[in-house]
Amino acid sequence: MAPPRITTGELAALLGGELVGDPAAVVDRFASSVAEAGPGAIAFINNRKYYKALRQTKATLVLVPRDIDRSSCPKGVSMLVLEDPYLALARGMQMWFRSPRAVTGVSERAFVSPTAKLGKDVNVFPFAFVGDGAELGDRVDVHPFSYVGPLAQVGADTILYAGAVLYAKTRVGARCIVHSGAVLGSDGFGFAPDKKTGEHVKIPQVGIAVIEDDVEVGASTTIDRAAFDETRIGRGTKIDNLVQIGHNARVGRGCFLVAQSGIAGTTRVGDFVTIAAQAGLVGHIQIGNGATIAAQSGVTEDVGPGKQVVGTPAVEGKQGLRYLRVQRHLPELRSTVRRLEKRILELERRLGLANQTSTPGPERDAGE
């Protein structure tokens, strides 16, 4: 199939913004880099460090922010001036790559329980499983080897990609995307230690997992069901690959959880929170609305609304960054302290004060 073609003027009408250049110029693809884009390509700039690259670009159209120097664009290159070029890129690509959804129905090689309820235009592909009493809304796609457990519910226009697993009674809202290997509603990690025997006695996890509308769940991410009540992921939250969310956790609306981050049980995460890659949150804490957790941070205490924390243990904002910078110089600082201690003791000996004022230095660490 031939790629779409559209004029810069037509695209400007769809995305909004101010077109500077030729409205009749034709574009037929998107480029990832303004420096490498060629004729016919749409590129974008959303960071000042790429402003210089605009002067040499060969793209036909560049999406740019409002503070751009309009004289920096080469001859023959059009600019679409926007409030948020990156957002406009996302909207444009959604329209550009949208394709009609084929309706193939339920495959003869899939298993769908006679007691399951299916909405209109549902696709259940070969080797998928839909259990007793499960409910699939209109236009749901269940790809091969996916599992929808008994009494699970899936909202309209949701996609379960190959190998996605919904345990019994899990609820997934409308317009969600669940990528391959994701497991929703598996057992929470709950055990009571028997101090006499040393055994770990399993606590039955009798709650559920609830995923609200417009949530995306990345590949191999796991969201545990609650021990009691529910684990809940708020509307519009986007979860990357390899994220772990523990039992009874609550994640608010519009959050952004990046790869390999983890949230322990019963932690409460507010709305529009960002948790960067490999950050870990202990259980039973609260993260306020709009907070940001930096990559590889270890969060052991509550974080207030709008706060930014970094490091392990996580410390707020600039103070945390200062800690990280200082840590790199700890070996040199330690050596400096040792030298100063020796000089002070030598001066005290010369002044005859050693026995009166000197105090033992810190004990050496094991292995020194």
C-alpha cells in the first residue's frame, strides 16, 4: 500500500498552529531526527539543543516551538509553529497511521466459554482462552495465547496482545492496551512467617485488580490483585515494560511508570505522578499528586504533592542532587580527612597538647 501523502497546509489545518512556508508542499513520512530528515519528511524540534540542526535540515516540514528563530529555517523548508510540537507529533502520527480494524470474530481454534458474554465485533484469535462468566465489551481484540479468566471483565475497544493474562475477576476498562506477557490480577505477595518453624504461610489473596479506562500496560508488567478489596490503576495511566505493582496498591490518574520500577503493597500514588526507571517504592507510603521520582531512587517515606526526589534513600530535589555529586568524591574526601587528622595530631604534639585535647579518630572500616 502506498504511503499517505498530504500537503503542509492540510496538516496544519489538522494540527493547528501557524504555518510558515509553502502550504502546497507535500509530505509523505515522519523522520526521527531533524538533522537526518530528507525531502518529503516531517521532523520536529522540542529541545533547544537541536535548534542549530534546523539550519541544515532538508526536511519538507518541521514542527517547532513558538520561541524558535523563524529566520533559522533553510530556504524551501516549511515550519509549523506550535505550543507543543511533541504533542502535535503524537496527534499527527495517530491520525497518519490509523488503519481500519478488521472484524474476524471468534476463531474456531479459540476457547470461549458458553457462559462468557461478548459484545459487538469482538475478535478472539486462535488459541486464546475466555473463561466462564467473562465479559468482553464491543470491539475487544483477544490475541493468540491470551487468557481471560473466569468472571474477568474487559471494556470496549481494549486490546489484549499475545500472551496477556487476566486472572479471575480482573477488571480492565475501555480503550486499554495490554501488551504481551503482562499479567494482571496474579496473587499478591502476602505471607505470614511462622517463627516456630521458619515457614512462610500464604495469605489467600481474595481481592481483585481493577484497571480503569485508557490505561496502557507494558510487556511483562505484573499487577497483583489485592489481599482484600482491590488494587487499582487510575484512568489514563501509562505503564512501561517490566513494572511491578504490589497488592492493594493504588495508582492515580495520568501517572507515568517507567521500565523496571516497582511499587510495594498498599502504597498510594496520587494523580499525574512520574516514577522513572528502576525506582522502588516501599509499602504503606503515600506519593502526592504531581510528584516525580527520579531513576533508581529508593523511596522509603511519603513524598508531598509536586515534590521531586532522587537517590537512595530518596531525598528531595536539589539537596538529593548535591548528595549524589558529593558521593562521587567520598574517597578523596576521606583521604583528605585522614591527612588533616594527622596534621592536627602533629601540631598538638608540637604544642604539648596531645594528651589534653586529642581524641581518637574514627575507627577504620572493615577491609581497610
